[in-house]
Amino acid sequence: MERRLIETDILIIGGGTAGCMAAIEAKERDPGLKVLIVEKAHIDRSGCLAGGMNAINAYLNPGETPESFVKYVRYDAMGIIREDLVLSIAQELNNCVQRVEGWGLPILKDDMGKPVPRGRWNIKIFGEALKQILSAAVQNAGVEVINRVNVTNLILDDNRVKGVVGFGVRDGKLYVISAKATIVATGGCSGIYRPNNDGTAHHKIWYPPFNTGAGYAMGIRAGAEMTSFEMRFIALRTKDAIAPTGTLALGFGAPQVNSKGEQFMKVRYSDWGGEGSPTTIRVYAPTMESKEGRGPCFLDTTHLTKEKVRELKSSYLDMYPNIVLYWAANGIDPSKEPVEIEGTEPYIIGGHCQSGYWIDADRKTTLEGLYAAGDVAGGAPYKFVSGCWAEGLIAARAAVSGINDKVLSPITEAEIGREEARVFAPINRMEKEKDGVRPKEMEERLQKVMDEYAGGVRTYYEMNEERLMVAASKLKTLRGQIQFLIAGDMHELMLAHEVIDRIDVADVLVQHLIFRKETRWPGFQTRLDYPKRDDENWLKFVNSKRNMETGEIGVFTRPYYQLVPGDRYKPK
């Protein structure tokens, strides 16, 4: 197998939202450093911003402060967040947005030249080309980019990351990259649960289908400490098209209604805050309405004028044009009929929720020389685009200042050989045995297990200990079948490693779900056997670490520290 050996100062795994900002910041901090982004896809259209955005969802509008942002995020996350991380993000939000505006991002302004708010923490943008704007800024900063390389594992020198190994999904080469500091910014994890749509539409999902948990998995396999995987994210989206609903609710004032026409958030969920409820309740409520026979549920757009409908469609064209095509193809007029909504399958995301690496204020993980930013970084929900930019900045600053003259041992032939054998095993097996398990088959099995036993769409996201134990057992069996994975080409080899990574993430997720014996986030994490929130015993973080010798997942807790005074459950 042909190899390509590369040395760099700072390696960034993932050229998405956080990765681009981290690379630019590192290069600007020290232009003499070699900064390299390795991207599985192509940086021009990779990551969560590939389709564009029509709003910045984390921004300090007039009257808000970093402290008020922390209070809101703490409320939205049901009382548990890393306040130090969220505060540091809030202090950088507006700076990051203004910086990207300077690179060419169009922001909608009022007559006074101020950004136009969309709700309390949002501002409107014209962001269809947002990813290309970031990509161009990366190139202009002098950052080197290698596209279409799938990083598979971290290489350690004791507890320090000294590099990575990956393979080219087009050229088939083995890439061995040595680095003085590494920032993992690969995004979160989709595809571990059965999606809403089946068959050829199975990738019509909310979170990018190519974000498959690689960043989590390589850290899990290297023994990094992880946090809060049990706080899954379930998005409330339009049915079938799976388009974002914030545009309808925040941008165009559409309330949630059930099949009876009731604004059920006001009728049955007023104790949670009604339409102002935490995000988890805004998913939990319509799910329960459907379970209890009052579904389907909708966002009521029938108050919109023809002009407003045109404006609505224009807003979606900046980030999710498929729903405009869907309405046209099916003769749907949002001013005449409400838009049906549903929850998606669960995702593991550190940007909307807080699953990810356990990090310090500098975004340093528990592995020396490894930093995490964006969706893969734990403890700080409600990041969205601008929060991921902020974490990229913070991680890059720390990585640059953390580089020293310490000489790391080179990546050895034995280390390269072990990973090379693991990486190409499915292709080699295909050549020798001609038979085995295809990645798609293993993916479908994983999704079926998680959907039925670990709180998927089929069970209204609900779970109990007995079902979770079945999930853990079946995942163990599934892991034993990895030895039969086969791949016919480089693309299928990539799919094979994506499903292996998802199994590693699912393992940790199930152990976290078993460990937290309360319902902290209804809908996101509903325990039928522990239906109440238990602040006395569970106002703390659930963390885990994989034993490098046995492969067992050890689960434990970390204490909660409150930095910003005020009630944990009220935004102001």
C-alpha cells in the first residue's frame, strides 16, 4: 500500500465550522507555523454548513450579556452545563460573527446599520455561500488543506497525541501525519438510529449523514475522557422534508398545534414555559401529543399572507431549498394549510447538546496535545455556528501557545503497520474471501438495535434499564461481527469505517443512558423507570473512559460548578 508521510505543527481534523476558524486563527497567531486541515470530503462544501444558513443562532443582541447567555443556556439544558465553557464562548460570539462578516458574509441590517434580530439570540443572514466564504478565508490565510482523507485513529506517545493515520477515499493511499498539536473538529454523530425516512430516502435527515462520529470514536479508542453522551439531540423538523422549524416558529411566528387545532404548548405544557419551553420540551410535547392520540402536530402558518409565504420560501432557499421544492411538488401552500412536524431520530452532538470530549477552558482534552472544538467538544450546548467558531478560536490559541521544543518519538513502523492492517482489513478480506458483511447491512442492524432498545423514533424516544441492557448485549454481538466486514472499493471502505465508528459511539451512549437514573431531558433522555428529574442525586456530569486493555467502558461522575449566580432553571 502506497504511503504518504507528512509532518506539520498543528493538525486540524475536519474542515467544517470550527475547523476552518481554528486553522485561520492558528495561522494568524503564528504565520511561521505549518497548519494543516485534513478533510474527509471537500472543504468548499463540507460539514454542517454545506447547504448554507439563514440565521446566526447564537449572538448577543442589544441588552444581552455573556452572563445572560449562560443563564439562558443553563435553563435550556435543564440546569446542567459547563458554565466556564459557555461563558468563554459567549465572550467571543459577536467578535466571531463580525470577523466572518469581514470575509464576506452578508448580514441583514436595519436602517441604523444594526443586525436584524430573529428572536432573542438570533440574527438574520444571507448564508447560502457561508461554507465557501470560510473555505476562501482558509486558503487566503495560507493554511494547507488535504481533501478526501478519512482520518481513522490517533497515534499516542504515552498519553500524548503525536499524530494520526488515515486513508485517501479516492487515491487509496495511507496517510501518516505527525503533529506537535492536534485539534479534532470533525462534528457529531448521525446514523446510529433508524431515521424517519426509509429506503433510498434514508439520508434525508437533519444532521449531515457524513458526520458519523469519527472524532468521538478515535478519542474513545485512545482512552480520552468523554462527557454527557446521554444528552442526545432530537430535532423538531418538518415531516418528510426534515427542514428546520426555527425559521417557521421564530422567523414567522408559527405556533405548534395538534390535530384538534389546540395550541398544546399553552394548554398542557405551560408549566414548562409554553412556547418558551426548553428545546427538549418543544420536541417532547408534540411526541406525547401523537402518542396520546392528538397527532399529527403542525406549525400553524395559515396566518401568513402571500407576501409572507414568498419571504418564507426565500429564507429557506438560503439553507434548505428542498422544502421549497417539496411544497411545489406536492401543491402545498403554507398560508392555506399548516406545516406538519415531527421529531427526528436522535443524534449525538456537542453543539446543540453537550456530548463530547471532556475539556478544560482551553479546549484541551485529557490526552496531551489534543484539543477539541465544535460539535465534538462536550459540556457546552447551544453553540450552533458562531459558538463553534468561538471554540475554534479558543482551541487554536491554546494549541499555538502549547507548542514547545519537546521532541516526540516518531510514529514507528509497528504503529503504522497495526493501523494499516486494521484500516484495509475489509478490502483485503473482500479480495481473499469474496463474502462477508457489507457496511450497509451492518449499519441497518445497528440502527434497528438502537431504535428498538435505546430510545429511538419507534418507541417515542422512551427507554428503561431492561431495554438498554438488551441494546448493550446486541451491540457487543455486533462488535464481534466487525471481523466479517468487507468492502469492494475505497468508498465502501469509508462506509465500513463509518459504521465501526458509530458502533463505538453507540457503545458509550448506551452505557451513559444506563448510568443516569433520572429523566433530566424529557424527549432527549426519557427513562420510563426513572420518570422524574432528581437534582439531589444527579445534578452532575456523567463521564466515561474506555479501558485501553479490556475495551470496557468505565462510567463515573464529575461535580457541577456554578459560576454565574441565579436560578438554574430560569433564563433571567
